[in-house]
Amino acid sequence: MKNFFDTLSNIWKIDELRNRIILTLGLLLVYRFGAHVILPGVDGDQLAALDSKTSSGLLGILDAFTGGAFAKASVFALGIMPYISASIVVQLMGIAIPYLQKLQKEGESGRRTINQITRWLTIGICIVQAPAYLYGLGALGVPDSAFILGKGLDFIIPSVIILVTGTIFAMWLGEKITDKGIGNGISLLIMIGIIARLPQSFAQEFASRVSENNGGLMLILIEVIIWFVVILACIMLVMATRQIPVQYARRTATGGYEKNVMGARQFIPLKLNASGVMPIIFAQAIMFVPSALASLSDSETAQSVQAAFGDIFGFWYNLVFALLIIVFTFFYTAITVPTNKMADDLKRSGGFIPGTRPGKETGDLLDKIMSLITFPGSVFLAIIAVLPAIVVKIVGIQQGWALFYGGTSLLIMVGVAIDTMQQVNSYLLNRHYDGLMKTGKNRKVVA
């Protein structure tokens, strides 16, 4: 505990790091404040039905990503998700469109162009989503009396502009946190929105267990222990790597290579879950489709499909959900981990995997290893994703609190927290202080 407080003291001693943390906290505070600003022309006192409809199910997940702004009809109701959607679309289009492939190889200038394309696509997605959200408020239980100005164009057009501007402003906040703060700006905005629902969800679960004599404090303690075990499992999933040994030919004094004299051995770290939470996001997007298509028909089959896939804690929903996650994990890993490029870069730098020829044979080996470790990683990811449904059915946990037992919410929280700690850790190590993720004696500067 003493080392922890010493580390916090060391963080405060570094002026640049302290300023970045203060700026980050300030921008996050602005984002959370905006999530409570209701759209002009909407009576906030008549949004109780919207809040109840978005407390669970698929809408509950969407509301969690916006930090509750979706249920409040806030100016940030669309959140940062249109930008995430645009980023995914641009990334997938980069596989098939030569122009985007060329930009990806142009370094910093290409990255700036891709970012600009992503921003414009974000605006386009917002222009489609904003009217759909406004017209969908009535279907979600918001009465017509809640719209002070009515639902005419004099309300729709300004509200669409405000919602689009809200998303662009949230995107700007994320980019500023990345550039001027401690990094991972967009991810931090999503994480802070998810964490905002955590106290309320736990309070509801606590009240349910204690006031209704439904297990009492002992069961609450067991649930918290299980939650910490799940967090530990998520950390292992995020950080687990398979290290492939690599050896480099040692340089001579003339700048050439001694092919018969080996240099220091290094490793290529291949992540067990190289795709992160993207397979879950893809799978959740697909899971909206069956229920939406079934709602177009009044037949018994359509109604049964809508009932099965409208319950995110149901058996069939989670079975299909888990299978899609496994499939998308292999797909996304294949397009984001360029094993052939890794092999070519390794060959150009004079490195090789012992017992394997440089070039194509090395690429084939890396691809085989990546496929072998992706399967257990995808199964583990699928188990984490469906864990909320398991704890709801077995333990009887409330749905709002169960969403923090796995799925996208918990993986995002764990992944962003680890990345942020690594960012802070690098500042501390550069200043010869102990980092957050490692203990030991302070490093001394040698004069």
C-alpha cells in the first residue's frame, strides 16, 4: 500500500504527466455534463418510460455505451458510437479498396487522410441515425406531450443538427484527450460512460438482495468475489501472448552481418486475443437483424423469432451470439494481423525464427501459430460475452448489474484501464520512477 501511495506521489511530481491527467479529467467532466443536457423542446419530466425501456436488453447496452445519454434524450444521445461505426467501416473497406490500402502505407499523411474520411463518414451516419432516434422516441414510450414544440420540422431539423454536433463535439473531446491528455481518448469516453452506470446498477442489486430478503449481504459478497474473478480472467485474456523466439544476425564493425555469429534472442509477441472487443461489437450488430426482420411480419414463426432474439439473456440468443463471436474473431484477426508482412519485415531486418527459413516459410509458421492460439482465445471471449446471461439464469442477478459480469462493457473497462496504466507507467519509467504495474526500488539516475 505504501508503494502505491509513493507511486501516486511520483505521478504528481512530473509536471507534464500531472497536466495531462488534469486536462483529461476536465474533458471527461465536460462529456459527462453534456450527457445530462436534454434536447431543447423535450420535457425531461416525461422520459420515465424511455428510461425503463433502456434499463435492460439491447437498448440497455446501447444506453451504457452513451453513459445514459440515450435514455435522457440528451444532446449526446448518439454518443461516440457513430464514430466507432465509421472507423470499423473504413477499416473493413481498406481490405477491398486500393485507395485506402495506399493511404495505409503512406505513414502520417495517409493516417490524417483516413481520419478525415472517418470524420465525414461519421457525420453521414449521424444524419441517418439522428432522425431515426427522434422518431423512435415515441415507440419507446415517450408521450407526444413530452415534445413541447411538437414533432414538426421546426423540432426535427434543429434537433438533428444538435445531435450531429453533439457527436462531433464528443469526437473532438476524444481526439484532444489522445493528443493533449493521457491517450486513448475515444476509448476513455466509452469507458467513463459505462462506469457511470456501475454505482446505480450495484445499488439496485444491493437493495434487491437486502430489502427483499433475497440472499442478504452474504450473497452480495459472493457476487462481488465472482465479479473480481471475472475481471482477473478478462485481464488474462487481454494480456496473454504467445512469444515466438527470434534471432538476429549480429552486426560487424563495418556495418555488415556475421551470418555465423548469432546476436541476442528476442521475441515476437502474438496476442491470444488480437481482435480485442471487435468480434463482440460485430456480433451484437448482427444480433439486431433477426429481431428487426421478424418485427415486419405478424406470423407465429416471426413472433417466436422476435421473442427468442429480443431477449439478450435467452438461450438461443446467446448460443448464436457465441458462435458469431468465434467466427468474427477468426475473421478480424485474419485482416488485422498481417503475418506475411511481419515475415517480410523480419527478413529485411536480418532476423529469423530458429529452425525456419525467412520469407514465406516464416509467414506460414506465424499464420499457423496465430490460428492455433486464436481458437482458444475466441472460445474464451465467447464465454466472457455470454457470462451475463449465465449469472442471470443461475445466480438470479439483476440484469443491469449482470451486464458488468462480462461482454463488451467489462472488456472495454479492463482493456482501457490497462492501456491507461501503461501510458502512465511509461512516463514514470522515463523519469526513473517505479511504474503502476510493477513494484521495486526507485531507479536512480546515474550522473
